[in-house]
Amino acid sequence: MLRRSFLSLLGLGLFAGPFVRTARAADGKPACIADCRKCAKECASCAECCTKEGRTGCVEMCHTCERMCLVCASLCEMEAASWKDACKLCEQVCLMCAKKCREQNADCCKVCAERCEKCAAACKASYSA
């Protein structure tokens, strides 16, 4: 379900085309890349926490979110990609992950949800600046 949602988010028009260079604000792109990577680290630590609690479904979900955030960071670094769209994608991934974590009703998952919401806010600040 989460992967299917991620794939549908990829339809945001991230690629401008193989021969088109897109203009970027130099100040927001590095922040966005850093935010996406931070989100991936947060999701990895959430997976670790869920592993300790024996919540296998959460572990898989958090690892999926971690990989998606790393993909977003990579998209931000690509020349043919719109870094703002990739950053928006990371924001959506984090919000989706936070929602799924909140549904779990465990202390560890509540902490994960809060971290993901903070990551989403950081991503939004990066592309909104």
C-alpha cells in the first residue's frame, strides 16, 4: 500500500526532460537534500525502535519510508529533476509515514510520527523559502 502510494506520488512531474536544465535557487536545494537525508535517518531510527518492540509491520513500513526519503534526496541531486518537487515528495512521504505510525497506537510509533511530522515541516520550509 505504502509503495503504491509512493509510486503515485512520483507522477508529480519531477523530470524536466533529458535535455532541459531547470533553474534552481542555490540556497534551498542543499537544505532540501539535507532534510531528505535527515528524514531517512529518522525513519531508520524508528525502524530500530520498532524492532526492539517486536512490531514487524512498523519495521517494514519505516524501512520503506527510509528508502523513499533517500530516493527523494537523490532526485534533488539530479540535474534533470526539479528539486522542489522532490522535496515536496519527501514531505508527502513523511506525512504518510506519520499517519501510518499514529495508527499503531504504541509509544514508539507515536514518537516516530512526531519525528516524521517534524521532517515534513522541515522539507516544506526548504522548498517554500
